Amino acid sequence: MLVSNSKVVVTGGAVRIGKTIAGAFAAAGAAVRIHFNTSSAEASALCRSLPKPVNSGHELIQCDFNTAERESL
């Protein structure tokens, strides 16, 4: 996987399969943006445990997509 020095967003990244995907991207060298809705503690713990990318850091993004305003395209 060629994602080293890339930035990726993993929705639902704090638990279950999203956590595994976030870990795989981080292990490959990507800076991961971990989206979560209510799993704040899990997202924070995951962020601290991921290997650090070379040029950037991992970030947390809290958002409830069920209530977020939407723009029509």
C-alpha cells in the first residue's frame, strides 16, 4: 500500500473495523484523521497508540453525520 506521507480520513475509525483500518494506514506511514461520533475515549486511546507518521500527526474529528448540516450538490 503506497500511502506513506499521505493523509487519510477513516470514518468510524475509533472502534471495530474502522480501528483496524486506521491502524493499517498508520502502520503504512499515513497520517490518519480518525472520525468518531460518541467514542471519544476509544478514539483518543487509538490516536495515542498509532505509530507516528514522519511529516505530520494523527488527528481526531468528532462529528455526528446524522445531524450534520448537508449541502446539496
